[in-house]
Amino acid sequence: MTWKPYEYGTRMLYTLLGAKPMRSLIGYFLVPRILIGKFGLVQALSIGSAMLDKKRAFIVTDKAIRKLAESLLPYFEMAQMTVEICDKAVPEPPIPLIREVADEMRKFEPDLIVAVGGGSAIDTAKAAWILYERPDVDLSMVEALTPLGLRRKAYLAAIPTTAGTGSEATQAFVLTDVDQTPPRKLAAQHPECVPEFAIILPELTAGMPPDLTVGTGLDALAHAVDAYVNRHWASDFTDPMALKAIELIIKYLPVVYKQPRNLEARGKMSIAATMAGIAFGNAGTAITHALGHSLGKVFGIHHGKSVGIFIPYSLKFEAKVTDGYVGLAKWLNFSLNLDVVAKTKEETLNKLTQFFKDFITGLGVPIALKDLGISKEDYEANKAALVKYAYEDPTAIFSLRPANINDFEKLFDYAYEGKDVDW
């Protein structure tokens, strides 16, 4: 039996579980142990840590940043660990590749798995870790309510080299199901997949080019905005994380875009990305990611840009059932002195939406899909797949405002032209 998040029964279950009375009974707040800087890495490996008794470390990274991973080897050697590096990670890793990495893990038999890289490396490590511990699991069927029993063989640590995915602090991972035509993103999550350690080394992000800096930064922004505004699983724990992350991203993403070697700004973005990861890892994402996952996979657009583009559209769409945007606007007025609060909620929504449009386009990212180089012919030819994949995406079930097939089609049509959502 395949888990189908788009089926009515599943949607109703998650909607009921996200209701306020239920959240007070079943809520959780999952977070890794967070260590910052090289001294934090030394602490993780040697000082009173759960890693102290680990002897065999399997590092998952990609070919482009293998040298960054190798630069960390002295710390593992200092802890007298035997280390193997696997550099097979690729963006949105296909499931067959995950099986290959899991096979290498089984041959090496690590008791510590370390992801070094962006979301693709961390996602690869999470998924391969599942198969290393549970080779019987079908990755297309992983869902949060069924225990996996991880950590019997190994712990997972994550060292991000980008400031965006927040995967080092979450239960989520994104794979590619290549058995579908066209291939589709498979967004999954499980509470056992939160890494034991998130080790933040901002200097590792300094080499990111401007385009990747923007893409990963918008990814973090979408995480935090969804976590706060959507309100479905938001709580008193997640709200401060989301709001502070949004504040830091708005303040520092333009800085690192223009000044890539600014380590202070890089550090702030690294912290913001992890905070956004904690926020959405516990509060969930929704429409931005359902739409963005589909757009990114069908048209090959960077994940962060894909989800970031949909922030203004999701704000307008969700505003019909929540006034979470008002709290966000008030926070931005207070923390950054932005003029986004008006006399009425409608005016506030319009000002806030326009602010995000201007912020995103100011980073060189167009808001209208047609301005991404997607022709009208290509858009129409692929629209059915876009709508189907967005509707069936697991994140869609967390939308506070339920969206049907027609809603997703209309959202894509409006986004293609760059029109404000008005229904």
C-alpha cells in the first residue's frame, strides 16, 4: 500500500491533528543539539558528547565541495575516528542514488553519519541513513506517524555549507522519484530524521556564488514565513524562531548578495537558516512549498527560488482564513522599522505583499513565472503536471486554507502572469 497524502482521509486526519485543541494535546518541539563554530565542532567530537564513543564516521557530501569536507578531517582524526567520504550527493537526489549510498554505508558500517553540504547532501544522508538502518523501508512511503527505529546503528550529524534549507535542524528531506514521468519531487518527513547535532560553521558558506546565496536565502525566508503565517501547526515555541529568522534574512540577505565575503552577515544568515529550519520543522510549510516543489521539478528551477517566488501569492491566498500576516507586519514594523502596517487588515496585507515582491525582485528574482524564461507554450504543455504534483505534494495538506485542484491551477495561472491572488 502506498501512502497518498492527497487522499481525502489523509488530508482530514492532518487537518484535525493541526486544530488548536489537538495541538495542545499532541504537540512537540524537535530540535538538534546546535553547536556553532570550530570550537563547537571540537565539543561535538570530544567534550562530554554523545559522539564521544563513535569510532567510524561516514561523511556524505558532493563532488563540488569535497575539499570543504576534507578540510574537516583533522577534527575527526583528533577524535581518533576512522573516516570515509562519499561525494555522490546531487540536488534533489534520485532514489536509486540513495540506495547506492546506503550500500556503501553497509560496507563501511559507520556508527556516525555526517552530512557536509547543502540540502542535497543532508537529504541524501537522511534518506540513506534510513535504508542503512532499515533496508526494508520504501522511501516513497515514509510518513511521520509510523516509527522507523533509527539510531540503533548510527547517529546523524549535519554541517551545512549553505544558509537556506535548514535541513540540519528538521525532520524533512526531499528526493526525486524517477519512476514518474516527468520525474517528481518526493517531499517526506519523519521526526526520527532530525539530526543529533547541527554544527554551524558560517565560514563554509562564504564561497557560495550570489545566485546560490539568493536561492538558499529565499528558501529560508519561505520556511519562516510559512511557519508563522500559515498557523496550522505554529506554536509559542515556533513563532519566535520564525519571526527572528525573517528579520535576520531581510536584514542580511541583501548584504551577502552584494558582499559574499562578509563573514558577519554570513554568520547571521547561517543562524537565520537554522532558526527557520527549527520553525518550519515543527510548524510545517504549506502552499509555497507545494507550488515550489512542482515548479522546480517540472521546469528545473532552483528549489529556493521556486518556493520564494510564491511567498506573495501564498500570503494573499492564506489571508482568507488567517490574519497571521498582521502579526508578521507588526513585527517587521517593530524590528526593522518597515512601513507595512496600515489602518485596515486589507491595506496591511497589500503593503506586506508588495514589500515581499520588492524584496525578492531586488535580489534579481522575478515574481512572474513568465519572466523566468518559461514560454506560454511550455507552461500550457506542462500545466497539468504542475497542478497534479502541487496538489499531491505532502506539504499541501498543511495549508490552513484547503486548496483543491482548481485552486492550484488558478494559483499557477496567476503566478505565471504575476497577478495578485484575489479569491
